[in-house]
Amino acid sequence: MRKLKTKEAKDNFSLLIRLLREGKEDRVIIYNGDIPVAELRPYQEPPSKIHLFGTDKTAKMSEDFDRYLPDEVKDLV
């Protein structure tokens, strides 16, 4: 991890991008004075497949899943 002031980051932006692209740096933190204000890091593709709860075709529900529900709740279904 590299830490730079904003002017240093601006003056060396192309170098920082190359270092990140080549894996020589994992991230760069940019400071305005003593306060961290930005982070540069390599881009990562988002996952190609999103898994939503309940969409897994292998999930099975037992026939008596509702056996402990009160009768007034069962009557609503």
C-alpha cells in the first residue's frame, strides 16, 4: 500500500495506474493534508452470476414446514 499527498498522486498518476495494473501495488491512499480522501485500487469485475435467496433449484422444503404455525396463521395461507 502506498500513501501519497494529492499533488504527488496528480503528478504521478500514470505511474500509479501502471503499478496497480502490474500488481506491484494493491492500493494507493491519497491524502489531503493528514486526512485520507481517496483510494485507488485495481478494478475487479463484479460477479457474473447473482444468487438470490430462494432461486437455488436444489433447495427443498419439507411438506410439514408449517406444522408449528398457529392455526390462525395457517388459515391466512
